[in-house]
Amino acid sequence: MNYHCRDSYGTSKPKNKFAEQYPRTPEGWIKFPEDAEVRRAIFPEEVMKHPAKANLFMMEEIINYVSSPSDILLDPMSGTGSLLIAVTMGRRVVLIDVEEGYYHLQQEALEKLELVEPSVCDQATLLLGDCLAFLPLPCNHIIFSPPYGTALKRKSKPITKKDKVLGGEYDIPEYCYNPKNLSNLSDFLYNQKMEQIYQKCFASLPPGGTMTIILKDHTKGGKRIKLSDWAMRVSIRAGFELQDWFKRYSRGTGYLQLHKSKGVDVVEDEDLIIMQKP
């Protein structure tokens, strides 16, 4: 049965069930296909080294679920630029990232997309810098994954040649320890800055606009650190209301599976939290 939610202009429009064509785990987590082949056709090869890329099939479903053609979609912490897939779906996209390397990768991705979809460059705006310096920016919907680089830092890093093969070719140290990564701040400073970002995201949206947060809990000392619960609470404090909460089955990087094989607790469910501005 379809239900309704408000679109970017405050009117009601029918919405289908989310990702209903994909299988679920017994827990109800959505199992999206692997996207490596699709990603290689669109993005530079260097992007494949990033350990926390958003699944492109998942991104397509989120984009179709929350937005309509010609809507402006914003990613304030865009990384390798997975949201660029939206320009092939008739949306306009604004990407912000503080890291110059990711900014250049996004430019390369746009050039590749232009060969497949002429004129898509006109539909994307790439901004280099701290998102707090740009926000609020008028847009219809926000889709992003807050940084959680410290979740990838484990004391038991694989060091043998066999472990490196099993773990995969991910440049995890560069991703985790870059001083521009918010996750390298203390918990207090990280929380303060993220709360400011959620407040400015709220100010960027019209009534009925949505903010989709893609986030994954992690474990520390055998205890689950509930990053998603915190993000939802802070978003509500900023003025948002919870619209939907879905879970995706996410095995994680090869290193995460390696740790699992050694008896380390890992998190294999990723949260897709859709908040809405009343």
C-alpha cells in the first residue's frame, strides 16, 4: 500500500515503498547489489580505494524516494561524490568537501559522466571548503554520510601479506588520520561541530524538505557505539522530524570482515535515517 509524504513545495505526493525490489535479510535489512562495476564506469579508478563509499544502488533508491526531477540535492560532506549519480536522474546536485583530493576526483567523475550523459556538468556544482562556511545553501533535499573515520581505526591492524590480500587495497591510514577529517576531533568538539552542521542543514531546506543521513554504528571495547541514535536526536533538536528509518545490510570493507573472522565484533547494518523539516 502506498502512503504519502510532503514534497519540496509542501504539497502531498504518493510515495512507493522504499527499495521494495531488493531482497531483505531475516532482520529486514535491505540487500543492495555490489556496485563496483557501475562505479568503475562512472568514477575514476582512484575512488575505488576509498573504504566508505555509499552504495550506488542505495543512492538511486534514496534519490527516487525523497526527490523529484529538477530538485536540488545537497551533500555537505561529499567525499568521492557518490551523489553525482543524481545528475543522470534529472536532479541538480551541489557537493561540498573540505579535501582537495576528493574535489579533484569529483571533477574527474563529472568529466566521465559527460561522456555518458552530455550536459550533466551544467547540473552539478562542486564547492571546495568547510561546509560550515557555505551553509545554509537553498536546496530541496540533503543526502549525506557524516564522517566516522575513527570507526575504521583498530588496534589489531593486519600486518601479514595474507591479511593485506584479504583486507583489500584500501588506503585506510590516509582516510582516518587526515587532519581535516572531523572524526579526528575529540568527541566533544566533533559533537559540537556536527550539531552546527545539522542546524545549518535545517536552515537550508524548505518546509517538507528532507535530510537523509547514511551512518553506521561501530563497536568499541565490545560495546556498540550508537552513532545513528545520536544523529537522530541532534537532528530533532535542530527542528527536524523523523520520517523514515531503514537498515541496509553492509558487510563493510575487507578489513572489517577480516576482523570478524578473528572474533572481533563488527557492525553489519547501516542506517538510512530520513528526517523531514515540518
